[in-house]
Amino acid sequence: MEIYKISAVTGAGIDELMARVTEVLKELPKEELVEVTEKMEYTLEEDKDQFTVTKQGSDFIVEGPAVERLMGRVNITDQESMHYFGKSIRELGIEQKLKQMGIKEGDTVKVLEWEFEWYD
């Protein structure tokens, strides 16, 4: 066993210790590198095409996997969560699609089992 006296305060002995560590590391056998041939990539981005908007009378029905995931993260009784909901429907393109379909102030938007009154 080798013992080295060092001081963190003065730095004494650090150079000798590091020189010995370098020598020992150079003497260690090299490990075989394993090449990974298959790589899986995961992303958290929502697919903007995973929703549909249909119109029934003056009601707009929003459905699809992206909407189900969104509503699973929203607490409609919490103001901050509703802010997140509003931001998310803009980012997913739902707001733009509703406007393209002619939504106007006061129309009802049905998202899963919830109903919202539209306002700009």
C-alpha cells in the first residue's frame, strides 16, 4: 500500500499523488469498447396532427390522443393549470384550427367531458 501525505490547504504533495495516479491509470488494462448498433430515441414533443376538431351546431368538439394527454395533465379548478391548458392548445395548433373553422366569442368548445365557452 502506498501512502501520500497531502494538504488541501497548502497543496503540498498533490503533484506527487497525481503523478502516481497517472502512472497507475496508464498501467491498467484497456477495456474493449462495445459498439452500440441500435439506438432508440424518445421525444416528448406532441404530434400536432393527433387531434380533430368537428363542429356540431354551434359547438366545437376537440378529440384525439394529443388532447387526451393534455387533459390528463390539467386540473380545471386550478388557475395556473388552466393557463397551461390555454398555452398548450395554442402550441398544439388547436386554437388556430378552431379559428379556421369559424369559432366566435361565446361558442362552446367540448374537450373530452369538459365544456368551455370560447373567448379571445
